[in-house]
Amino acid sequence: MLILYAGFIVLLFLYLLMIFIYRHYWNSTTVFIPSGCSNSVNLSVIVAFRNEMENIAGCIRSLEKQTYPREHFEVILADDHSDDGSAAFAENYCRYSKSFRYCSAVPDEKGKKAALIRAVRMSAHNVIVLTDADCVMGEKWLETIAGFYSRYKPEIIIGLVDVNLERGFFGTFQELEFLSLTGTCAGAAAIQRPLFCSSANLIFRKEQYKNFHDPLKKDVTSGDDTLFMLQVKQRHRKGIMLLKSPLAVVVTRGAASVDEYVNQRLRWVSKIRHYRDRDVLLTGITVFMSNAAMAASLILFILGLNLILFPVILITKTFADYFFMRSVTRFFRKDIPLCRFFPYEIIYMIYVMIIPVAGILFKFSWKGRWFRG
């Protein structure tokens, strides 16, 4: 039993070390503010969508309001067989806008990845900017991206993503979990060991995209963003940079229901079996095992076999997560009280134990289609 307890402590220490490193590099990353328009950078913004009638107009309005000169960027709206009217809306809009182009669906090609591939092929510029139809962004989004690219010339730029949710227990938990992913992604990218990224705010050079035979891993349902980034990481790890700027944050829509949330997370984790990156695997194992250790200590606590271990792990892990998340949430001008972290830690522990396994074993629904991981 003593060896088991020692194992718990070692796992907790490794988790705390990882969190400390991510927090340190997140805090030490300089906030980027563009010094002016970098008109030498031409951008192709790609929005791949399926059944986004409720959201696509808001995304288009945000792109229309960009301060970046219109002659230096285009927007490609790529349809993935929408059947709710959003495809017709996008096509009609593009007819009357010089900056917007419509990329129609092809009958024998389905999925977001197919839409992205078609859009990249028809893009006119070398710097590709990805976002989603359920996202909105500030008016200086493209100006900030162009300025960052002009200064550093990276292979990939990982942008930050915030989430817009209604208040309440479920909404706050979802927001906290989402921002923890954002913070982890940002901290890892800041030390040039990126783990994952989001196509809601991702920038790359088309030349880099063409260097791979299958850049988006078409046979994998999800992961058009992370699986591509990890391929680039193998060749150009130091060429992947984090863009930390409040002017370049994209805000996405959160899940409206528990069912939508679970299916979304199952889709995200379904690609786990395709990961071969050492940093991703070590981080995933550390997070999973540290939560497994807390779950095991909770069982021992309930059975009365050890009344100290669980409170120690819970309090230590909660404070570590809180101070890391506080530095992240403050950047996004949000605040989550410490008292809420304790119940969320318990829920997150259960979540981490179930969702990764379920994402591999079970089907999930996305945009009216069913998939298996």
C-alpha cells in the first residue's frame, strides 16, 4: 500500500510540474500589439461550414468589419453539403461582394476536411487563415495576424479562442474546461512544444500545406487542425508560434446542451488513436493518470482506508489548476471564484476518466452525421 501512495504522490508532482511550466511560459509570453498595417501580407480566410444558418451571418459581419485593407485579403466560404439554407445564403452573399468567394460542395466528397481542401486549392494567397462559421472576431483580427506574420514569418500561427456561454453551473463548467484547453494549448505552444490547436483560429503558409501528401489526414473524422499541425511540428517545431493578443482572439459558440457538449468532446477525443507525438502522449498520460490517482484516492476515502490522501490531492491539484487558470481567465477578462473550482475538479475528474475511452469506443453525432472514432 505504501508503494501505491508513493505512486500517487509522484503522479501529483508530475502534474504540478507540468502546470507550473505551462503557467510560467504563458505568463512570460509577450502580448503582441500590431504597430500598423502590414500591407505586404495577402491573406486567404477560409470558413468551412455545414448547417450554420444561425451563425454564418454573424461571422460574415465580423469579417466585413475588418480594418485590414480589402485588397489584401479574400474570404472563401466553403460548403460541406449544408441542407438548412446556409449554402444558398453564402452563395448569394458572395455574388455581391468582391472580397468573398463561394466554394460549393462536391457530391462525392463529404466532410469538413474535403471542404477545406477544395478551399485551399482555390485560394489566391499564400497565407491561409482558418476560422469557423460559428465564430466572431474583433475588427483588428486580420490586421494583427498580418502584423505578426510579417514580423516573425512562422510556418504556423496558433491563435487563441474564447467561448461565449450563458451563465449557470453547466455553462461555467464548460467555459472553464474550454479555457483550460486553451491555456494548455497556449502554454505548450509558448515553449515550442505545441500539443493541439483549433481551426477556429489557425494560420499557416500554403507552401507548407503542399509539402504533405495528406496534410489533413482525410481518413480521420476529426482533427483537420491538430493532425496537420503535428505533421508540421515534426519538421519545423520552432516554426510554430503562439499569437497572444486580445486583438486576435476569436470567440466561438459553446454547446447549448449537455448532449451537444458530449458529442462535441467525443468528436475531439476520437482522434486520440492517431496521435504519435511524444509531447501529446506524455501530457495526455499525465493528465489522465493524475485524475485516476485522485479517483482512486476518493475510493479509499469513501471506504475509510485512507482519509488523508484524497483531501491532499484534491486541495493541491485544485490550487495548482486555479492559479494557472486565473492567469488565463484574466487575459480573457473573466474571473472564476476559487470556491467553484472544488466541485468542478470532481466533475472534471469523472469527465477525464470517461470521455477519452468513450471517444474511442462509441459513435458520436456531428452536424447530422454519425461517426465512430
